[in-house]
Amino acid sequence: MKERDFVKMELAPWDLRHSSVAAMLNPALIAVVVAAAANRYETMGQVGMPWELSFLVVPMAFHEETRTAVPSRVDSYLPKWVERNPIVHAGLAPRARSTAPYVREGIRYGMRTQALALSDGGLLHGALRGRMPRKNGADTADIVKAAAFLGRWFGTVGSSATVFSVLGVTP
């Protein structure tokens, strides 16, 4: 598939999506994941999370091997972590490309429901309300927790260009 075809790629209507894809990559869950990341990004003294980081947060938080490899402390250095976890570097770019349409759909949904707000300069702000229902399963809670950590961690790195570069993904 050529890059220009990817940009034009549309998602299948809901009634034509496979049930597992519809359940896991639904816009509400993605909106919560991005909102958690944006919310925590701001706790690092940032004014808002650059919207393009959403395209890294989602595939990293949803991918179980990446999610479990994420460190527990934000003072871990991202370049060192990538060096120690080559699976992240090897598979992240294709996962980011394949989830991009779902991330765009989730951001739009999050903005409609006011879970996300976009400020001037393309900065996302996440508003988290309530708690995750327990019936969603352990994976959902782990995904949101990983996304929150990634937002906080990316907030310590500096520019989004640096994060993309270190992770080996071209926007």
C-alpha cells in the first residue's frame, strides 16, 4: 500500500467491522486512552500533549508486549529503554500506521464527548471523569494505565519530534 492510499484509507462501517476489532479499537476506548495520556502529559509541567503523540501512545499501550515492557519510573531514559526492548523499535512503526485511522476516529469522538480538547498549536488536553468500570476486564485498565504513564514519560522527553525519532517512527 502506498502512503497516499493510507492517508485516504477509511474505516469500515460498524456493522462490517469484525467484533474483536470493534470491541478493542472502538472510539470511546481510544478517546479514554488518549485523554489519560494527555492528562498525565500535562502533569509534567507541559501545556498540553502534541496531538501527534496520540499515534504513538495508542499502539504502544494496546500492544501487550510493549505495554508490559514499559518501565515503572519516568526517570528511565527513553533511548535506553528502546535499546533494551528492540521489539518496540521493530514493530512500532507498522502498528502506528495500522492504528492511525482508529486513533483519528477516537480523537474526534473524544472531542465530541469533551474527553479531549484541542488548543491552539495542536495541543491535546484530556479530561478524565469517574473511574473505569471493573467489568471492562484487566486489559482495559492496564491499557489506560500504560497510556497515562506514556503521556507522563513523553512529557519528560521534550519535543514530539525527539520522541518519534527515538522510537524510530516517521510522522
